[in-house]
Amino acid sequence: MKVTYPHMGYLNIPVLNMLNNLGVEVIEAPPISKKTIELGSLYSPEGVCLPYKINMGNFIESIDQGADTLVSVCGAGKCRLGFYNAVQKIYLAEKGQVQFYMLDTNHLFSDLYRFLRTVAPRASRLAILKNMAMGIKLLKALDAMSEAKNFYGARTNSPEQIIDIYRGGTQELANSTYKKINFIRDFTISSIGAICNNNQCRPPRIVLIGEFYLLLEPYVNHSIEDLLIKQGIEVKKFVYTGNWVYSNTLLQALGLYSEEKAYLDQAKPYLNYHVGGDGLKSVGSALRCARDGYDGIIHVYPFGCMPEVVAQSALKNIASDYNVPLLTLSIDEHSSDVGIITRIEAFADCIKRKKIQH
């Protein structure tokens, strides 16, 4: 059994660590590239969203390297993510015999536990639970480092150096033990903070909202966070892998968390019902930041993503009512680096000019 999984930001760090610790043979997909997207598009239905195509490309490249067991997530309400498994099986059947394991986001803790028991039959229950806990701890450490990069990177004359320190910290965490996670996290954050030479300044603040995958995968969103902090703009996100996994495994299993309830009240009166995917979270997060005086909103989503398209009308109303600039980026496999980067830089310039005028 040779296991593989799709890439999504730094999620591969704890997943690879967890599977290796449990003695599972892993065939990690190559980093996302133009080839990945081309392969995924070739074996995907016309009009399907970009995350599906990239996931498919990851699987194909891994199968070509010998993987025979595929694992991913499904079950995001009205989002197409719930149908990934069924459609991918059809298109990958001609690639050979492979096993699919889908982890339902509504039962993530129990599904992940059962999957690990299957692929690591010799591992004890305690070992599995310990490695699940370590995976969550790694993700939350990575979240904290990412937030520090976005905060301090906008308050320094050397944002590139801060980005380099952050990347170095993520590489160290990839080879870390449980006991060293907090030390690496704290050392990386303190190193980032030490470079900040303008801690008292108040840079323009932008909230980055949209579809989960595009917010978390730098290759797909054209490294938008790094682009913005290099422009001297602080980026705030409400979607982080560690927080999401922690909330949808432990807290959800204990009945202490419901994402829909958490954002439903926050999105009113602009959106009063769940529209699938991350649409409700996008509206709720935008409204919260508009009320808190943020200087701009950037909304990123895959072309054709219905939950985010539904959210757009509410976002436009929020932007109008609170006089907050809104940039919407619809991204597919044809989106060019030049076009996206130019729009982001132009928006950043407008935000900074408006900040100076006020």
C-alpha cells in the first residue's frame, strides 16, 4: 500500500510526518506545476473548478510514481468538493487499480482515525491518536508563523528576509519532533519580529477571503500574501489549516463547534443562510473587518465556484455600505501571473493612497 494525497499549502508537512511515523509508505506528489494543472485538466470534466483539476493532477503524477492508495476530503455541503471522489474514480479508472479513501469534513476525526487504522494496521490506537495530536500541533504552529509573517512583514523594510525566515522555519518543522515544535515556532516568530524596524507604524490592512483551497495554496493564488506584504500591506485571514483541522476534528467530535453556526450570525443581515463551501465565511469575515475599519477586501475564488459567486452580491453591498474597496479575483487554469499580479499591485497602490488621504 503506497499512499498519496493532494497538495494544499503546508498541509503536506504534518500529513507526511504522521504517515511516516506510523510506518506507512508514502508517495508524495511532486510540487504543483504547470504540468500538474495540464494533466488534471486533461482528465477532468469541462467546467469543473480549478481545485478539482489540481487535485486530479496531483493524483495522476503520484500514480505514475507508483502510488496505489489515494486519500482526500469530501462533504462540503453544496460545494462540488462533495462529488470529487465519485467523478475522480471514473476518470482514473484507466490509470489502473487504485483505492480511494475520502474523509468527510462533517466526520473528520472519526474518518481520519479509521483511515489510519486501515493503512497502519500494526500501529496501536495510542500511537495513532498521538500522531493525530502532533499533526494538529504542527499545523497550529505553522498558522502562528504565517500570521507573524503577515503582521511583521508589513512593518519592515526587509519583507523578503522575513519571508525567507518563515520558509526556513517551515522546513525545520517538517523534520521536527513533538517536543521541538513549540521551540521552532517561538524561535521563528522571534526572529521575524527582530527584523521588524517599524513596529509602531500602522500599515494599511486588507482582509483576504474566499474559497478555502485558493486561500491556502500559494501556487494557485500567485503568492498573494507575500505580494501584499512586500507592498507594505498587512494581510488578515480567517482561514488557516490548523484552526480548521482543530475545529473540525476535536471540537466538532466533542460537539463544541459548528462552522455554519459560527458564521451565520456574523454574516447577517447580508447573508442569512448557508450557501455551501466557504460563502458564508467569506461574507461574515468581510463584514467583521469592514466594521473594524479595515482598508480593503480581496476576494479570491475558482472560476465557476457557486458558493463564492452567491457571496459576491453580499460582498458588494458590504463594500458599498462601509465604503471599503473590494477586489474580486476569479482564478482558473488560464489565469496568468502577470494579469493577477498587476491587479493586486494596482489595488495595493489605491489602498495606500486612500490611507494617506485620510
